[in-house]
Amino acid sequence: ANPRVKSIRALAMKKNRDRERLFIAEGEKLARDALDGGWHVDTLLYAKSATDDDRRRDALQSLAATVRARGGDVLLTNAKVLTAITKRDNAQAVVSVLKSQTAAAATVTPEGDTCWLVLDRVRDPGNLGTIIRTADALGVTGVALVGETTAPFGLEAVRATMGSLFARPLVRLSRADYLALAERWKGHGGHIVGTHLAGAVDHRTIDYAAKPLLLLMGNEQQGLDDEMAASCDLLALIAMGGAADSLNLAVATGIITFAARSHGL
Ligand code: SAM
């Protein structure tokens, strides 16, 4: 019945997240990662039961003190409320409400030694979160989302990032923004590598050390359409040996990004 808790629960819906520019992250690790990354914690909630253990209590109290010092609120609550907020049985004992932020489109530039990962209309929140986590782990400059995508600040996507959401810039680009960027990319000495089931280039043969590098991934159902494919100077195929038609988007992203990392990312 607590109106504050009600409004936090309402953040499960995208329209409320967009209106409030707030979202929910589960767990102590994500709260700490968010603070380390300079994100604003609007409210930190934690279950009283988590403070039974002395060491945990001290850690949570110091986390709460940091949140307060940076202008956030702290609510001591219980497991039932956290379950209701996260819509999960066995909810984590710590939940934070964070201010959502994306970097400006102009952050994605072909200047310098950069490697951007660009996702065309990614639809699955688990894929998006896993890709953001992988991109962070492999040292990609940032992740750009083109066109209509799944909500990056939804519970499932945030959960799948495991804190990497706070480590690298996340940018939204319209399709027109992306196509203009792709034009600018040419002539800077690097590549735009699109991954495509009809790709003519074996992904293992690409010179990923040539920068700036842009890796473009297609939509889960439709892949890259002709215009998006034409924006690339290389279309790479990850050779497959079995009966599967294609790889899962997040897996394909991991493979190409790992190849890029192994060759100079
Ligand atoms: N039906 C879609 C198609 O025809 O492209 C399948 C898309 S696949 C599930 C999603 C994305 O993962 C593709 O657009 C591509 O970016 C990447 N992908 C998956 N398997 C790939 C492969 N073997 N080689 C290159 N890219 C691949």
C-alpha cells in the first residue's frame, strides 16, 4: 500500500520508466556497479533480513551512506516488497532505482582507435543484456541501438547485463543517424563489418586491427535488410557446420567480438 513502493513497482512498465526516467536494478553488485559508473541511485531498497549478518549489515550501511551522500533515498523494507517490485520469487535482498541515461548519438564517431558494436532492431531483452555484458567483457568502446529495439532498461535486459550496463556508453540511433554515420565512417581507414548469413567473407580472415571498427549485427528474425547490408564494407559469415540455419544473435556477437579482440581490439 505504500505509495512510494507502488510507484517503484510501476517501473516494471516501460511507459512509466520512460515518464519517470527511472528503472530498477536487482542486487547489491548492480547498485555498486551503478555508483562506480557514476550513475544516479534515486532510491536504494534493502531487506531488513539482510542485516542479520554483521558483515553484510556493515556493507549495506556503507552502501546506503554512499547513496545518501549522492542525493538518493534509502528504504529499509522486506523480502515480500522486493519480490513484488522485481516480480521474482527469491528476490535479491537489495534493489536500486536508478536514473536512466544514454549517451548522445554524437558519441559514436569514426575518430580514433574505436570499436563500436551496433545492433539493428534487437528485440529480445535477454539477448540485449547478454550482448552489453559481452561487449564490456571484450573491451568494445560502446554499444549503439538502431531503430525500434527492446527496452534496455527493462528488468530482464538489466539483469542480463550483470552490471556491464554501467561500464560502457549506450547510444540510441535512428536508422537515418546510423546510415549517415556509416557514410562518415568510410575513408577513416577502418571497416564496417556487417554479420550476415549471406556474407562472402569468412569472419576469421578480417583485419580487425584496422580502426575505427564498427561491428553491425542484424535483427533476430529478419537479419540485416539490403540497405543496412549495403552500408557495410565487409559482410562476414561465421561458418557453421550443423543443421542450424543461424546462430543466436548474442552468440554470433560474442564470436565476432572475440575474433576482433583476438586480432587487435
Ligand atoms: N533469419 C535471419 C536472417 O536471415 O538473417 C536470422 C538472423 S540471426 C538469428 C541474427 C543475427 O545474428 C544475424 O542478422 C547476424 O547478424 C548474426 N548471425 C547469426 N548467425 C550468423 C552467422 N552464421 N554468420 C554471420 N552472422 C550471423
